[in-house]
Amino acid sequence: MGYVEENLMPGEQITYRANLHWIIYAAPLFFGLVGIFLIASSLGNRDQAALGSLGVLFLIVAGLLGLSRWITSRTSEFAVTNKRVIIKVGLIRRHTLELLLAKIESIGVEQGILGRILGYGTIVVVGTGGTREPFQNIAQPLEFRKQVQAHV
């Protein structure tokens, strides 16, 4: 049972869930591909041994970044209920937002060109009093906003 389920109020039901987009793995993938390219370039050439070592370093960085992003993906929850928006991101450094639907002033979506093409963006929840809470790299952010607006 996740954070959202553990913190539901009596009579509260989850109506929509969102996830982080796969784009969070772009940097680890890039570092991994560069590492593989560097290692492949150094094979069979003793003069290029330093290049192979650099490739291994790139692969280690890719692995650590990938693990970090995977943990973030598995520990992040984005939910709309019939009463609230509940968001939790992170494991060790946790960021949570639980906002009653009646207390939401606006919910915005920020997307660049790549975000529009691939279907990810930043959700910006603004509560009464001007509290601005951005959450990045959400898959299908327009649908998340639509689900919140349907309940307000």
C-alpha cells in the first residue's frame, strides 16, 4: 500500500493516477550510450586505453543516475481523489502535497516543444494564498489537469 492509500480520508476515493514520464531516463541513457561508444572505440587499440577507462566511468555514472531515477519513479505518487490532490515525490528527501480541491486556485501545465511531442510536462498547483507547487516530468500533464478541473 502506497502513500496515497495510507492517507485517504473516510469516504475518499482515488479517481485518477499519474506517473513520471520515461524522459527521466534520458540522461542515464545518454551517458550509457557515450560510455559504450568510448569503450567500443578503444577496443583493439592500446593507444586508446584511456578512452576505454573514460567509457567505463561514463557507464558507472549512467548506472548511478539510472538507479537514482528508478528509485524516484518508484517512490513518486500523483493522485486525484474525489476530495483532494495528493502528490508525493522522493524517498529520502520527500516532498508531499495534499491539497483539498476547494483550496486549489489554479492548476497549470508547463510544456516545451519536446514535452508536447512526447507527452510530459510540469504540473503547477497553486493553492489559496498563492502557494505555488511545481512537479516536473509528469506523464500526460494535461489529463492530470483535466481530472482536477473536473472535480473543482
